[in-house]
Amino acid sequence: MGSIDTSFDVFNGFYNTINGQLSKTEKTRHGINPATGKPNPEVPVSTQQDVDNAVAAGKAAFQTWSKTPWAERKKAVLAFADALEEHAQDFGKLLTQEQGKPVQFAVQEAQTGVHWLRELSKIELKEEIVEEDAQKQVIVRYTPLGVTVGIVPWNFPIHLACGKIGPSLLTGNPIIIKPSPFTPYCNLKMGELAQKFFPPGVLQVLSGDDNLGPWLTAHPGPDKISFTGSTFTGKKVMESAAKTLKRVTLELGGKDPAIVTKNVDINSVAAKIATLAFLNSGQICLAIKRIYVHESIHDQFRDAMVAFTKTLKVGDGSEEGVFLGPVQNSMQYEKVKTFFSDIEKEKWTVAVGGKNEDKPGYFITPTIIDKPSDTSRIATEEPFGPIVPLMTWTDEDDVIARANNTKMGLGASVWSDDLKEASRIARQLDAGSVWVNTHLELDPNAPFGGHKESGVGYEWGIGGLRAFCNAQTLYLKKST
């Protein structure tokens, strides 16, 4: 790390970062530990003035950061990644306290954020000569947009912040990170840590209540919004950004189907699908949310999924061996519980789960609903919790049509030992990411985004970096 001191306390003192300084606010609020229902420490509630100050600092920083050589920007991003890695264990513990996920997954998330920063730093947007002859040269180059805003959700606050910070800063754009009001702690600490590596105003973090997002999206100063969250909120972000023609990238909700053919190892695939449906307590836009199993293996597959699901431990994420922590917040908890109250009303068949323990914290029992109707809520809406429908199919064209029959198009997967069959089905699924014999595996070098109402534009990869830039074409005549 050279002479830079990276020692700092991850667990105490949560402040905004504005123009290189830690900044308090008159009003504060706190998140809730979802495993206990107890309050976490106080965090700032930003004012309109804080937003104005951060945007002004970002604009001033843009004048120099945009002209800083790519190699220097890359060096700073990599130094920040090293420091985040150094504190990954503590960030993981803090993430469990604010988000609820089991600590091994929380530390893994911090390490994934580090990996994204490093991998994205390997990409460089170079000038391209697209045509040249004796008379002229035509060059395409990518120039930074200005100040960007990264709006980060509560399910993966560290990883998804890194996925916005890296591309924005590498391409010369200062960024203001706005964490979810439910999970502000890790993002505030990332902002504090970042001040050791970036000039004032290059990376700022503002915590706030429900006013903060609209203030940032409507503000005339920022040039781009990168938003990850629900489709409902994404539409509001786009509407607000349209008034000033800000660029937007929207990564929104999903209703990911998994199609299981008769050609699979039933026990192995059933365990994998249950894992990928219930990981992070189902709170992943890309989690498996609809399971279509070939009718000929349905009973065996259901029984294997049930047996595996029964082995998954639900509890406080700081306890040993826990796989499902609590749902992150009371609002989401109440929403997920409405699917449970539908069980009796809709006469759904419960294969496993179906009832939740009455204890402190927002805990939901992993639940599989067997053969609900394709038009039922559980088959059409995104619960964002650990409850999934298991349905059957016999005709390939029919199951593809059913899988595509949604306004969402984020992810999808096909499971088969016949790779020709799997590839044929996969290529007909309308989603931004399609997997064969796996699900949820992401690559920082590949584009990530949704079709239909699952998003606008995409992040990561070389295209994700270009999304933080204007394309400029230079036409150079070699003589007057």
C-alpha cells in the first residue's frame, strides 16, 4: 500500500462523505438488525443542501479527474480494492448486522466486490480508428459524461456499489453513491475508506431517507443515474431523469424460470436448484423464482428438493451453519408473508415449509408450492423471499412459451445432461442472462442487464464502461 494508512474502524462513526470530508447532519436515523429487530447505529439524513454540496464537489472534481490519465485512475481504483480486501472480514460482519445474510456469504460479498473492481480495471476504452485512407482518418473515442449517481439496493450493497464505482471512476466520472435507507452502513464506510485513494469529490456517499433518491434523480447537476432496484422504482427513476435528459442504466426485477428436463441427475440438480432459489433468503433479482420440471420426474424431483430444503438452517446470520438469514426489512417481510396467507385462500399444495415461526426478527421458512396454476400470484409475481412454485411440463415449445410469458426478462436457466437439448431451449429464452446447468454465475467481463421490464441498458464488461461515456467520432481531413 506504500505510505497510505488503511487502518480505520469499520464499526463506529457513520458519516456522509462530501468533498473529501466526513460530514454530519442535524437529523439522523438508524437501520434495524433484521435478525433481532434491534436498532443499528445512527446514520445521516442528508438534506437538499448536502445534495447540492456533493454535486458541486463532483462537478469540480470532474474538471481534473476526467483529465487524469487512465493508468492513474486505474491505480487508485486498485488501491481502493486492496484496502477493501484488507478489511473484508470486518465489512462482512457489518454487512450481516445491517443486511442479515450469513456471515460467510457477507464476507464473500465483500470479496466479490474486490474481484469486480480488479477485473473491471483490466478493461480499457481505447481510441479506435474505424477508417483511414490518404485523405482522412475517422476515430471513435469515449469521453466521460460528468458526475454520476449510483443508487444501490439493500440485497447486495457492497458488491453492487463496487460494480458502479469501478466503471464510473475508471472512465473519468466522479460518482455519488446513495445506499438504500435499509443498508447504509457498509456503503458509508466504503466512502470513508475511499478518501485515502481518491481526490476530494471523486467518490462521495450520501445516506438519507426516502427524499434523497428523488432529489438526486431530479437534480440538474448529475449526468447519469445507475440504478439497481425494483421495476416499480426504476420507472420512477427514469421518469425523473427524463426531465433533464440524464443517461440511465436500470437493473430491475426478475421472475427467473429454471427449466429442468428429464435428462438430469435428480438429487444433484434438486439440491442446486433449492440452493439457488433460497440463497440470500430469495432476495436476489436473479434468484430462481419459477421451477418447471419435466412431468416424468416431478415426484422424485420434488421429494429430493424437499429433503434438501429441510437441511437448510434458518437463523441469525452470525450463527454457525446458517444458510437463510432473515428477510432484510419489515416492509419486505410483510410482503413475503402475503404469499403465505394466500396458501389457504388459494388452496395451494405445500411441499415443504408453509408456516413461519413466531419469534423476533424477520425470519421466513423456505417454502415450495407444488403445482400452482400458471396464473397464480406465486407463479407471476416476484416475492423476493424464500417461497417458490414448482410446476410441470411435457412439451418443449409449451414450456418455453410459459417461461417467456412474463414482463420480466432478467435471468433464466436450463438443466439437462443433453447439451444439445439444453442449448436449443436456452437460446429461445428471453432474458439478459441465460445459464445451462447452473444459475446466478456472473462475470465482470460480460454484460449484465435485463430484457423487457427487467432493465434498460446493461452494466459491466466493455459495454458497461462505455455506458459511462459519450461516444465521439472525430473526422480528420489530412489536408485543407
